Amino acid sequence: MELKEKLELLNEKSSVAEIQEYINDMKKARKFDGVTIEREMMLFLEELGELAKAIRKNTNGHLDIAKEYNDNVEEELADCFIYLLSIANMNNVDIFKAFKEKEIINCDRIWK
């Protein structure tokens, strides 16, 4: 099955595990599966910076008005999500399971 067909099978009711599997397939199809964890982390951090800049631009933060910026927060969030799931895959982490386990801990914490 082609990557685009796999993507079309995903919808708003898809599980995080299904999306993680798609990310794994996508990296193989695009020949990104040889990227090191260090490089993937660096790329993730770059995307986080782009997200921060997009949010800053959308909230009238101080920017160089002579320079063009990508201010699409939605796209930058998607890029960050893709890298986050990729890093989870590279570390054999079921991100949904990790999320649930961490939130159980957080629910028992006392927040101020």
C-alpha cells in the first residue's frame, strides 16, 4: 500500500498508535529511517523554534518586518507532532501509554 493510501485511512478517530505506525512507514518511504536520534532531536527543536516564531508573529510579538516568516501555527504544530512521534518510535515508546502513565502521576500531584 502506498504512503498516501495509508494517510487516507487515518482520520480524527485514529489512535495515536495508528499515527505512530504511519510515521514509521512515512520515514521508511521517504528514506528518513537512517536518521540518528541526535539529528531527529535537533530537527524537532528547530520545528519548536518555528512554532514559537509563528505564535509570536500571530500574537504581535516583535519581529523584523522586512523579513518574511511562516506564521502558520497549525502547520508548525503538525511538524512538531510528527517529530515527537518519530522520536517516540526511535525510542520504542508507545506515546499514548506514556501519556496515560504520566498523567496518572500528575493527577496525584498537588498543583498551586
